[in-house]
Amino acid sequence: MTVKSVKTVFDIQQVLKGFGTIIYTGNRLADLELMEEELRELFQTKLIDVKVFQQALLLLKSEQEKEKRKNN
């Protein structure tokens, strides 16, 4: 699967969906953390390239921080 860039959480969901992974727990923070774990596995097994991985990771970390601030 070739992905050029990841700009939104939806883009990350589409990347994961391309590998048969759909994440929805009903808890946004938990979803973001699970997406991060899945992306790390895909990267470690060389199924996604470093650019996509880095973009997705930065986006997920940013979204996780927003969610944590919102919940506090």
C-alpha cells in the first residue's frame, strides 16, 4: 500500500483500514493510543515507510495531548 502523506486522523484510519485494522473503542484517547501501537507494528515490519510513520506519529501525539487537556 502506498500512501504519500498523512494529514488527519482519518488518513491514519484509512492507512490502518488498508491493512485490515479498524479501531473504535468509543474512547478517543484509547483509539489514538491503539492506532499508535498498530502504526509502530506496521513500521517495524516495514509495511509502511518512514515518512508516513513519522507524520502519523506526530499527528497522533498531538491529538493525544489535545484529548488529555480536554479531559483534565
